[in-house]
Amino acid sequence: MTPRFERFVAIDWSGAKGVRHKGIAVAVCDAGDAAPRLVEPAGRIWSRQAVAEWLIESCARAPTLFGFDFSFAPPYVARGGYLPGDPVPQDAPSFWAYVESVCDDVDLGAASLLEVAHRRHFYFGKADGTKADYMHNRACEAHYNAGGGGKPSTVYDAIGAAQVAKASFAGMRLLHHLHPHVPIWPFDPLPATGSLIVEIYTSIAARAAGRPKGRSKMRDLDAINAALAVLGSAPYAESLPDDHGADAIVTAAWMRRAAMEPSLWSPAPLTPHIAATEGWTFGVI
């Protein structure tokens, strides 16, 4: 079954501390070939909670495929647990609930889990020992790397601008709040109707749009519109967005096309065990 959606939303996410986050961008496009458009909240800067509220409200408008660019769960399969040695749940939805119960950070933040509750599992610098000892990946990440896609960051690496740890665990709190309202693939089966949430990797969209490996960022309208043209989209005619907005715009257009490809919904390496524990990045086959 290939699901049918009327709208496609790509959300560039942020795990930064605080309440308002310039790193969050939301782009939406309708079925067809119209250019994606950026959505701005009241006050022009998103909070994570505002994204959750907007998403739930948006589901009532039209069947929508929502994509978030964070890891929906930590690695599980390779080591038999999310945080080996610590008593935590053994499936993703239960783990999301656990993350929610542990974190007291504002606006669905999760720094307290990394920095206090489970500090020993995360690499923050040389004082933590050898970084390679923390570089564990999910099955989909290992598969993507083996296929030449590149090596995604691990959620256990919590240092540097490229780290995805805080964003991913904040995202798990978000998923806990959204799950009662919207199914989340592949933890839930594909719905016959209605909306769905998937994990995305904006670099996959950029590569599909013709951007060279390692040069996914688009910093002018010509580059953005060249990428949209490859994806069969009309050009973006608004003012130049920042990097986060550009990523979201191109990824939304890619989602519109990719959602119609049956192979992306049934990647061969995705087993029921992986689907229940680690999940999968949409677009990795």
C-alpha cells in the first residue's frame, strides 16, 4: 500500500535550550507541483510546543505527511538496549514516555537526560574518554553508510555544532505528545487514511534534488530553485530563507515525490524488531 496525502510538511528541528528556537523551520507543500511555503508562528520564531500544537491542529485540515529531521530512537539492536546497563523501556513508544518522565527542561527540552540522568552514556569531550567508544549507530544508519550515503551522527555524541543528541531526545518528548493523535512510521503501520509522521534526513532530499555529496546547503534562491526543479516543483518566489528554511523547503518537495514510491515504505532491511525499537529513516532503502 502506498499512502495518499494531500499535504507534505518538512520540519527542521532543534534541541537548543530555551523556549524559542531560530533553528526550527516548517515548510509545507500541497499535492501537485506548487512551490513549498514556509510557515511562521505568532512571534515569527517557533517553540517546540508550538510545533506540536500546530501539527495536531493541521491534521484536521487534510491528510498530511509530516517529516522531522531527528533520530526517533537511540540505537537498540546492535547492543540490545538503548542505554545498556540502565533500567529503561525496551520499545520506542515506551522509551519516549520514559524520556518525558525524566526531563524537566522547558519547551520539551531534554538536556537534563543527557547531562544528568544518563550522563555516562554521552560524549561531551575528552574527559569522557575515547570518542569512538560512543559511536553506536542504528541499523538504518549503518545501512545508509554502507550504501555510500555517508555516516550519520549518533545520538550519543553530544558535542559540537553537528551533534544531534539534544535535538533527538527533545524530539522523543515531542513524539510522546504527538503519538496519541498521529501514527508514527514504522512504529505504527501505514494508515489507510489520515496523517502520518516519519523521520527524515534532509541530506537525502538534497542528494535527490541534485546537490553534490557534502554540499547540501543552499544559500541563494538560484540553488534552491534548481533543486526544486529537479524535484518537479514550481520555483520558490519568496524572500531568501536561512539554511534551516532552505532545507525544509527542498525536503518538503522531495517528500511529495518520495511518498509515491512504494519501495521507500518497505525497505528490505527493516524487520519488525527494528521497526518496534529503532525505527527507520524514510528514504533509506
